[in-house]
Amino acid sequence: MSETLTLSPIDTSLSTVSRIYCGMSKPNGESVTDSDLQSFIDQTLARAFPDGFTIMHADGGWRDLATGHTIREPSAILEVAHGGQDTGRVLDVARAYKSTFGQQAVMVASVPVQTQFV
């Protein structure tokens, strides 16, 4: 038997969910190690968003503008739900990843969402 949960308007809020798509390959041919990524999460992401975040591992692809080839590589997606006023902190994290690991680009995608804690 399933239970239906009804939430009152006070149980919901409008937020923004941002995803930072981080390639795990470095320009020198080496990879961002699990330890490198964990250190970045601890020192940068967790400090910027101490209330919480989600890390997803994925395989991705992007077009190398210098060669025109599509490059496939492992990726980490760093996801945070935040107030829209925190977009600057999201971009700061993305810029830090780009700089720390020598990436050509780091994609950030943000969408408005309704969040609920049940």
C-alpha cells in the first residue's frame, strides 16, 4: 500500500540548480585523479556550498576548437541547489576548476527548480 504525501506551500521553495561539468583529462595527457578531485571538492566546492552538493561521475564529449575533433573523456558533474543570488559562487567554483586543472573550458548549466524536503 502506498502512502500519498501532500505538501503545503510552506514545504516548498524556489531554487536554482547549477551543474558544473568538469573534464577529468588534463591538457598534458594526464588525468585528474580521484584524490585531486576530492581535494578540490573539500577545499573549493564544500567551502563555497557548505549546505550541500552532489557529485556525479559521467562520460562526456566536447569539441576541441583547435582541432575540430570531438574529445571523449570521463567527467565529474558538481551539482548544487542554491538561491539565484549565489550564481557568482557557482561561477567562481567553475573558474577555479578550470584554472586548477588547466581546462580549455568548464560548462555551467543552471535552471530554476522547485525544491521540497520530505
